[in-house]
Amino acid sequence: MSEMVDITINGAQMQASKGSLLIDKLLDENIHIPHFCYHQALGKDGNCRMCMVEIEGQKRPQIACDTPIKDGMIVRTTGKNIEKVRRDILELELINHPIDCPTCDQAGECKLQDYYMLSGFYESRINVEAKNHARKRTDLGSNVMLDQERCVLCTRCIRFCSNITKTNELGVINRGDHSVIGTFPGKPLDNPYAMNVIDICPVGALTNKDFRFKQRVWFLETFDAICNGCSKGCNIYVDHRKEKYKDDQIFRFRPRVNKAINGWFMCDEGRLSYTNESTNRFETAQIDKNPTLIDNTITHIFKELSTNKNILFVLSANLSYEEMLNVKNLAIKLNVQVSGYSPNTIDENFGDDYLKNNDRAVNRNSFKELEINETKEFFDSSLNSASLVIIIENNYFDNNKSLLENKKVISLFSHNCETIQYSNVAIPLASFYEKSGTYINADGIKQKVISKMNKNTPQKTITTIIEDLKSMIEKGTV
């Protein structure tokens, strides 16, 4: 463990790790320190000079991103002198910057915009006609759009491609105040994590081609969740909006910092999976392929549970811990079998040595904790003897229809699939981001998701359906 030393920041005494970077301590303590080039995942670079601070005993201001902490250090981040230094540096950054805020997708999330407003540059001392111009709209690939004029040359994107993905697609082209970011000839931005450069860009130079001009960020609401693309369970922000006369809609996913799981980043496939939520939704309950009310289908399920002795529940590894537990408790009450068999979620071509796992199910470890059997042997024996199969979000049977011949089938899904087409009863469910629950990732870390989606016609969850069935069973009547 690092030695802890005493330091003073803006008159407040605190402890910090000896030799660690001063800027990390400032950021961890939520002390305002302007910066462009520094990023905790990418380390120091020292090219923007915005993080200047005063250190007692030093002749001139120092950059916090390249200053190691020493015992007894006295630091000031505020004051007339140091704020003027940072203001002068910011003015240099703004010399060639375009006045794009009204049309820039980064407006509302732009650090340059924030620092500008704090500094109060309301009158320019620069001749606008003398500004350097560069390319305004360059498609770098991988859904990343570059505006070279907005770039502050922090080089975060370059260091990400160099240090994190090690694909080295980006570099600085030209010299002096004509320098711009660009790709190397014949080498577009093309790696599974490329869109992370959008998040780490502190200004509007790199924007999301998939999200461009769809929403202003101040109209969006956000809640914390996890990506359900694989068993890694990367932490994300879900940005959504319920417009007037419309249903609540998700517009994008963004990575959320969790150093124990995904750090600062997420894969592009997981990021773009937000579209899955509203695509191909299953919305109307069915009995023998005829549309009906959900309450009628629940009544029908109760009757089937009452008249069948050999029953098998087949669960998806994407259900929450609470949903699995409720189904298991119901199965124990009915003395029937529960299987978690779902080999179809294993994709040997998906995983890598960074954030992507081959298991595309987000909660398989809950099967182990709840002791739900997911072996093929148990599944085969239980299925052979079952007269009624209740399938919950598990699309294994989409390509194995023959296994359900001569059996009654009840299916519960949030999205359309082949299994629904040959089910006797089918019930639409709330989707992954429309419900709250707990999930255990591949490393055994439990994570809670609390949905804040506000649907016009909310679908039922497994939990509410199980509660309805339990109530019917206890009463013994519909």
C-alpha cells in the first residue's frame, strides 16, 4: 500500500498517496480543475496546460497532471493569479475555434463550453476573418464523425487507439496551428471499441454518427444500468426521453465508470444494442395464436398448472436474480422442474481479452447461486417427461422446434421470436431496461439495475405474473 502523506489544497488539509498525481487527488475530491488532455484511463500527456495550479515554494504555476504529490505540499487551484493563467491559456485555445455551439451535438456536454462560460469570454480580441479553417465533416469510420475545426488537440483519441486498443489508426497531421487529427492513409478507424473516442473527446470534435442531431442532451433523462450484451456486465448510462404523445424511447448507451468491471469503456456492439429495446417487440398476448388480454392468458396458465403434473420451466440466463428466484419458489410450490439450459447464448467468436465475453447472457451466475440446473442431461430428461413446457425469454427452441412436439407450450417473451409462433399461450413481457433487478456478472459481482423508463402501456414483468399465479393457487380458484 502506498505511503499516505499530508497535503493542503485550497486551505483544506487532507491525505493522499505519496507520488500519485495531483490531478487525480483533485478529481477524486471533486475539486474543480479545468483539463483537456488528461484522462484517468489514458494517463498524463501535459499538452493542454489547462490544469495549472499554484504550489507554495514553486516559482511558477505547475500542471497538476504531471505533478507528483509530496508530503507537506500546499496547493491552490483558485485565486486571481492562477485563474488568469488558465484564462490566458483558454483564450489561445479559442483563437481558431468555430462558433458552432448552437449546431454542435456536444453542446451541453462540452468542457470547452463549460470553461468558456466560467471564464466569461464574451468579447473576442481576435480577428474572426484570420481564423484557420479545416475539414468540418469527416467520417472516420465506426460511426465516428470528426470536425477538425473543433478539435483542441488533447490527443486523447490518439492515445486511446495507441494504448488501449493498440490499433493506432489516429495521428496528428500537419504542424503548428494547422495541426489536425486524422486517420492514416488507407486505415480508417476500425476496432471493436472505436466509439469510445467519442466519450473521451472533451469537445465536439468527435461525435456519434448514430446519435447526431437526434436529440439535444438537456432533453434526455438518464439512469444507471448495465449492458446486457454479454456476461461482463459493463456499467452504462441509459439516456432516454418520453416526448409528448410518444412512448419513452432510449436514444443511446454510454459507458459508466466502474474500475472493478469495465473501467471507463465499453464495446461498440454493446453501445449500439440500445436499438434492440424497441425493435421487433412482442406486444399482444395470444391464446392459440388469437389475440387476447394478458389477464386471460394468466388465467389460462393457472388452469394448465392445475391440470398438468409434469411441468418444466425453461429460463433465460438474462433474467434478473429476483425473477429466477420467484420462478424457482413457484416451481417448489408446484413440485415441478426448472432448467436454465441455454447453450445458444455462447458465441465463441465474440469474446476477446478485454471487455467482451463469449457468454452473451448477462446473469448466468445467478443460476449457480440459486442452484438452478443448467446441464443438458437434466434438461433432456425433464423435457422428455414434461407435458407442459413454460419458456421464459429462452429462445433455444427457435431452432429446435421438434423438441416441443406433442407438448403444450406457454411462452413469455419481450421480443418476437419463432417460439411464440408455435406456443399455445404467449405473453408479452417488459424488456430488460423496462424492469429493475439484480444481476451477477462473470466475475461474481452483483449489480442492481433500477429502471426509470416510463412506458405508456407498461408490459407485465415475470415477478408480477408469478405473484398473480401464486394468489390464484392460494385461493384455489381464478
